[in-house]
Amino acid sequence: MITLYTTHCPRCKVLKAKLDSENIDYEVVEGEEAIREKGFVTTPLLEVDDKVLTFAEAMQWINTR
């Protein structure tokens, strides 16, 4: 399962566009409150099989999968 945590910031939009261009299925969690409830303080984050990736890690994961 893949989940994108986003507040629609510029990096969030880049990561979403990359996921879409690679035809990767994912769920979206939006809004600062929902993201804070998970204990996260920055966005975007990508959760892949219970591993949370930062923007840079997520882009690398997408590029090497």
C-alpha cells in the first residue's frame, strides 16, 4: 500500500505528478490535522509498505522501482 501525505505545497505537487506519470496507485491523506495525527511535521511524505519516505527518498524510490 502506498500513501501520499500532502498539504498541496510545491513539492507535494511534484511528487504527486511523478506518481501519476509513473502510473503508481496510491491513496492521499490531505490536511495538516490528519498529517499531524500521524506524528508527521513535514510534507510531502510517501508511505510505502509501512516505511515513510521523505521527498528525496520518495523520488529515488520512484526512479529505481
